[in-house]
Amino acid sequence: MKSFHQYMMRYRGNKHVNNEKKLAEWMFHDHDFPKYSTDYDEISSYLEWNIPFSEAISTFDKCFEQYLEDN
């Protein structure tokens, strides 16, 4: 199973800037992000302490749900 970080990198190439791309870009550049995690609680907790933009948590929840469906 891919990590959530690996899954989100699919959004980095988007030409259209949306919340998924913003979150993926932030995850890519944040060296402390739990890059190998597949655990919702670990990633959610990290985002709550290091929130990059106001819609990040809701974007994460939506993307993580899709991540679980795709894997």
C-alpha cells in the first residue's frame, strides 16, 4: 500500500490550483511531514498542529477517504 504522501503527489502536476494541489505542494516541501504513514490519526494530528491553510483539514479528510477507496 502506498503511503498517503505518495498518493497525494498525484495532485502536484495539476495546472489548476485547488486545495488538493495546495495540500500536496505543502506536504512535498514540509520535511517533517510523516511521509511514510498510512495512519489517519497520525497525519491528522500533524496537520492540526501544522495547519498550512484554513481548508487543509477538510481537504485532507476528503483526500484520505478517496485514498482508502483507491487502495
